Amino acid sequence: MPSFARFGNDLYTGRRSFDIVGHRRRWFTAAAMLVILSALVLGVRGLNLGIEFTGGSQFTISGTATAEEGPAHEVLDDVGTDHVARVTIVGDDTVQVQTEQLSDLETTDVAAELADAYGVPATDVTSSFVGPFWGQDVTTKALQSLVIFLVLVSAVMVLYFRRWTMAVAALVALLHDVVLTVGIYAAIGFEVTPATVIGFLTILGYSLYDTVVVFDKVRENTAGLTEQTRYSYAEGANLAVNQTLVRSINTSVVGVLPVAAILFIGAFLLGAGTLRDISLALFIGMIASTASSIFIATPLHVLLESRRPAVTEHTEKVQERREAVLAAASSGDVVGAAEPVGTGGLIAGGHRGQAAQPRRKRRSRG
């Protein structure tokens, strides 16, 4: 059974290859359907905004003997409002309750009933009012940061890669990751808090990092493209995706594992709500970012780049050269020098394997 390292080495050298760029219509169709479905779910169900965005009253009961939601719901049912209260267990002995805005008299009564329900002194129940303006201010600044981020990223990518098509493809993949993550939040109904917004913004950086790694290899493989007729631009880019495939998977696994530990152990088991809000957004976004950098960014870049006359002309030369080689081979003639067909013989990055390792010095026998 071949090892994962051997599998990665075969992808790097081109001995084994997945035609990811060639099936780009399939990936584009799937991505478009997911984005449309996410937008529909977001439009129909909307986001479950937290108290920081809607405003309301918050109670914290400390030192409880039993950390259960039941007593809190029984107390809140007596309030008689249409608002569905949120009860969160924080640690082993703390319960946090969020409701709509209550009057001073209702706040005093609810605090006393919560203290009685959980068997704690009245001084262990604290109440506060959270206004909606803080969350709205966070959202406004987050949107402003997003616009500035996209403008700066576009400028940097155009200057670094010197190809606007890479900037467009990276931004499309980035927006796909954000819309998909927000759509999953709307579909599941998880509460969106300021920590969730921070998680959404963090996804932008991770998505861009993964895409830049693949694009850097694409630029390396396609440097001096017109000086040869062995492979086309699309084949060089597809080889780059295959060469970075194992690296992308490994990076994602290493990144997702600690986030999953924070999500499932720190948040769901220990009850830290803020950790759950930010780690859930990261967990979904990091997986989506890895997939988009492979199946959306590079294929879209190749689609845009293939419209350039120079790339189109070179692709036609590659096809004509291959047809001539195949025709000569069938008739027994030789056309020019022997030249490999396809990307299997492409040596990207000057990979030398064990030849690049330092040699051990022999000890002289005295």
C-alpha cells in the first residue's frame, strides 16, 4: 500500500496527477450552487443575532450547585414575554441568562427568582443591560475593515504576481468562503456574536494565505511559458495545484485540529460560549478556504488567463506540436528532437531529493 509521502511525491513530480483545472466547470457549478443556497437560507431565515446586536437584559448566576438550563427556563416562563431567552452554562457553577430588555421591577423579580431557583444568595446574581449600539458599532467597523482589506489585498496581489487575474480569482474564492460560512450559520441557527464577526474576519487571512501558496507555485511553473511547447498554461497551473495539494491538506489538518479541540472540548464540554462562537466560524471557514484555493481560485485564474491572446496562441502551438509528434510516431518518422509530451517531465522548483542532502564526512583512521 503506497504511503502518503509517496503519494505526495508522485503528485509533485507529475507521475500522478488529478485534472482539477480541466474539470473547472464542475467545481464552478458546485460552488455557485452552494453560494446561491447560502444566500437563500440567509435571506429566508436570517442570522440569529446575539444580545450585543439586539440589546437586552443579562443575568449571571455564580456558584450554582447544579449547572442546568431547566431552572432558568422555568423562571423565564413566568415573565410571560414572546422572546426566547438564551441560557448558557459557563464552567461548572455559572449560568448566564439573556432576555429581551426588562423593566427595573421585572429585573429585580427575575434576579430574585433565579437566586431562589439555583439555591444561591441574591448577591451571587448580577444583572446588566446591553444596548444594541455596541454590536452595531462593531459590525460597522468590521465592514469598513473588510472593504479596506479587500482593496489593499487586491493592490498587493497585483503588484506581487503582476497579474490582475490572480487578484480577481483570490477575491472570488475569499467571498465564497465568507458567504458559505455565514450561510451555514444561518441554516443551523447558531447565535452570531461579536466574537463570531472576529472569526469571519480571521477566515479572510487564512483563505488568502492558502491561495497565495498555490498561486506562487503557478507562477513558478508558468515562468518562461512561451519558450517551450511541452505543456500549456492550464497544464502548468494544474501541476502547481497537484504539487501543493498535500501541503494544503497538511496545513489545513494542522490548523483545524487545535480549532476543533477548542470548539468541542473548550466550548461544548467546558461551556465557554465566546470560544464556541469564534472557533465554530474558524472551523467552517478553514475547511472552506482549503477547498476554494484548490477548486475555485486556480481554475478561475486559468479561465481568465486563457483569454489572453499570448496564452491562447501558445496553447495552440502545444496542441499542434503534440499532433505532429503523434503523427510522426505513427508513420515511423522523427520530428525534431525527442520531446516529452505533457507535464510529467516538468521539474518545478529544482527538486533534487536526496541529492540536496549534506554528505557525511568520513573519519580518517589514525
